Amino acid sequence: MVDAAPPIRLGVQHLKRAHRDGRVDYERVLDQNVGRILAEIDRLDEIARAFSRYGTAPAERPPGTAMDVAAIVRDVVELERMGEGDVVWRVSGADAPAMAIASGDELREVLLNVLENARLATARHVHVVLERVEDRVRITVSDDGVGIPDDVMPKIFEPHFSTRTSGSGLGLAISRSLVDAWGGEINVSSSRGQGTSVVIALAADPQA
């Protein structure tokens, strides 16, 4: 439910805005964004592999490893802040490390998908909360966008389903498949006209 490379688009939008505004630190902004764009191009092969892994049984996929989910959350939200629009992005609970079982690049893609969906739902406020709940590290993304109609909710994790006229519709389907493979779960709740909440619960690192 999200286009192929939102980080590249967000980086280009940031460059255009900085140039238009005549920022005195444009060279620094240019270097920062070119670095992000080049890194994202290098990652596109991994995204393509994630799509190809959709049809693979979870038991046959590479297992997740312990990683700092808080660092990934901070990076993804900072990336979204570079994009266009008046969305207010808030983060809570990500100041300290939060170790959980996942795959770093793929978790980043899952979060980008969820946050971009919030932007596309015309959300004005998006709040990302990270917390440890017993043996889980839980990421909750809440937005005040248009919400998802009741008749659409049962279909949101189906392959190729999308409410948009562009995109593959594989975003949430792949997200659930990947999170399941790490021993986690993803759930979505929504009220039409009030917003959407996405909860990603990952297995906490038992060594943390």
C-alpha cells in the first residue's frame, strides 16, 4: 500500500524545499540527502527480495536477530519529517535502547509502510509509541487520518488489495508475513473519520 521507495521521494522533496527556501546550509542538506538517497538505492534489492519472500513459508525465511528497535523507530520518523505536508510526527519511549527480534532492513520497510499509509490518509498528527510489555517490545502508530471503512478492514492484509489507484497493494500483506516470521504480530484498528492505530508486537530479546 506504499510506493516502492518513499525514502528517495522524501529526500528529493526535502532538497526541493531547501532550495526553494534559499537555506544557507543547503550544501549540508544536499550532502545529507544524497547520502540517504544513495543508501536507499543500495537497499532496493533487499526490498525486491522481501517481495519475493512473500510466498515463502515463515519457517523457511531467515530468522530475526536481536536489534535496537528504538534506533530504527527514530530513524524512520526522522525520515518522514523530511517529507512534504504539515504532519506532526511524535515519538515516545524511543530514547533508550529497546532490543527485540527482527530484521533491521525489513522492520524499517514495515514502519515506512505504516507511516506512509498514515500520511496518505491525510493524518495531521502521527504518534509513535515504543514500550516494553512483558516479553514483547510493542510499537504503536496512531494517526488522526480518515480511517478505514468497516467493509474494507477485513481485506487490508490480503495480497494485492489496495484502496489506492497506484501501488502493488502488497504493503500490509508483506508486513504481516515478515513480522510473523520473526515471532511477532501486527494488528490494525480503525474508526472511519477518527483515525487508525497499528500495533506491531515483537519478541523482546531475552538477553536484554
